[in-house]
Amino acid sequence: MSIANFRVLVLFLFTVVLFSCSTTSNFERSINSWMGTDIKELQNAWGTPDQDFQLPNGNTEYAYNIDKRYGLTLPDTCVVYWEVDKQTQKIIRMRHDGARCKRAPTCV
């Protein structure tokens, strides 16, 4: 294999890996892997949430700004919201907001 062909192959593989992470379904698959986990585990991995809200049902919702976590200040960010059961402290629901919610945190 010539050097030129090798470079094209490496560039192609890099592009495939990069764009395989950049889909909403991959993002959601990565984020949903935390469902049922104790909130302390998420906080140990992701750090202190950017915001938390008391919900009418007594549960707490934690917000993490994904772009802010990586030092990015962009006009259209990605925020992930985790609802935590007040008794079990387990993550029971997840939602996300923002057009940038495509890259799974493990791919950044």
C-alpha cells in the first residue's frame, strides 16, 4: 500500500469514527445508560449539576449543560435533565434540550 493510499484510508477511518458519535440516537443511547442509577454515581462521574429543580411531585430534576462541561460557550447548547425519585434517589427519567445534543459525552 502506498503512503498516499494509507493517508486516504486513515482519513476515511477518522471521519467514520468522528461522525459515528454525532447522532441523536447515539447521544440518547449513551445518556439512557444512566437510567436506574443512583444520582450519586452520576454526580461522581459528571460533577456537580449546573442547576437543580424541585418538581411538583417531590422529585428533583438535575440539569447538566454538556457544552459548558467541556469549556464551550455556544449560543445553542445541549442541556440534559435527569429526574430523580425522591425516595430511591435513582434516575427515573431523562430529557434533553438543544440542537447540539448529538455527540455522546464519551465521544467528545
